[in-house]
Amino acid sequence: MTPAPLAERLRVPSGPLFFPVTAYGPDGSLDLDTFRAHVRRGIDAGAAAVFACCGTGEFHALTPEEFETCVAAAVEETAGRVPVVAGAGYGTALAVRYARLAHAAGADGLLAMPPYLVIAGQEGLLRHYREVAAATPLPVIVYQRDNAAFTPETVVGLARTDGIIGLKDGLGDLDLMQRIVSAVRTEVPGDFLYFNGLPTAEQTQLAYAAIGVTLYSSAVFCFAPEIALAFHRALATGDESTAHRLLDGFYRPFVELRAQGRGYAVSLVKAGVRLRGLDVGEVRPPLHEPGEDHVKQLAQLIERGYALLEEDA
């Protein structure tokens, strides 16, 4: 797939962008059959794209061999119905290696994670992502978060780079994002893509949409696809009543529960998948499992979310 078709398929998605968890067996090893089942369920539920082995998929915890195996499995399960975007990260050399593994596995694009640990200047960050983009024919979405925070001028440079098609924001600085969107619109006219990449992005998506960021990742889709789909439809149709009801009754309480533990943006989602009947195993260290009381609260919250959908019906 060339950059243009991937960008076109992502620009106006038919459903949420699906970031599957990675499944492990009781001994902590990769459980590929369960991972395949998880991906199939997401596609059948209406996912518009599969972002495999990214943050929710514990990219940091996978060996290169496991990464390639999982990406290839996601590609096989989608069978071209939706695009598959794979994570790539760490230092430049390893990010390039992961990019090439993703290409070999048949991925349609890359989500370029922040470089490992270092606090780099803008010039170095730009060079890093340009080298990742040049490593394969795959189109690249750059993930802004943590130690990879960009000035508007740097994002203009990214937008001018062959192969880089978009920016996913995990910082949550709306003033910065507005200036980025404005600068790119002015300096690089075209169709550069922007994604809200904050944890539980639905919570902030109304604000992001106001500055032109209409795409967002949905971790909730992993374990409650009907709730995520209802919210996605509400945004697409301008149904503020449904959006606000889901925000007030489900998403805000979920975000507050997620804030009770470090790493819960992944481990709580994985617990949700298990609660919904698919044993995807526990998270790998250094993440840890949510406490029993938090899992009970999550179960109650999921029930409440589905009850809200019944009220709407």
C-alpha cells in the first residue's frame, strides 16, 4: 500500500481505530491464537484500522521476533479489510529495524514512538523520524508524547518529509496543537493527518475536534466495542446528547479509575478484555495488574456503560 491510500483510508474512518492488546499465556509467553481472536473480534465489531503492537499492545515488552509474529498475525486476520499500522520505536537504529520488520510482516504503515529515554533537541528529533521514514516504503504517523514534543516548525518539517503522513498527539497541550495545525496548514497545504492519542481519547475528543483533530485512538474499543462505536457515531453525526451521556456516565468515571494506578492505561484495558470473556493474560513487567477492587469497579462501570446504550435504544 502506498502512503496516499493509507491516508485516505484513515482520514474518514468508518469506525474506531483499534489498538489491540497483546495476549500472553499463563507462563507469560505470546498467545498467538488468542491475539488472533482478539483482532478478529475487533474487525467484526467495526474497527476501521488495527494498530498492532503499539502502546496498548505493550510494544515495549515485545522481542523483535514476537513483534514481527504479532504484526504478521494481525495482517493475516484483517485480510485487507482494514489497514494494519505497527509500532516502531527506541533509538534510531532499533526503530529502523522494527520498521523493516513491520514491512516484512505486511503492515500498511507505522506509528513511530518516541526515542528511548533521551531528551533530544528538535534537530535531532527531526533527523530521527526522517531516518525511520526513509527506512521502508511504509507511511509513518509520528507519535508526540513524553520526550518527543515538537515545535510547530518541527512538525512543518515532518509534514514536508516523504513518507510521513500524520501526527498523533499524546501531550494534551491544545494551545500547542492549535499552533501546529495552523503552521502546517499555512506552510504545507495538503492533507496531513492529526490524531488525538491521549489515554481514553474520547474524554478529550470534543475539545480536539474543535481545533480540527477528528481522529482518535480508542482503547475502550478493546473491551467494550459497542460503547466505543456509539460514541464514535455520536461524534460523526453531531449527537451531543449521546456523547455527553456517555462521557458523564462512562468515560469520565473510567478515566478517574484509570488514574488510580500507574500503567492502568494498559493493564486496566487488558483486565477489561478478560472481563468480557477473552483471556488475554496479564501485562508483562514493569507494568502490573490492577487491584481486585479496581477490577470490580471496572466490571460495574462496563455494566453501567452498556445500560446507557440500552437507555438510548
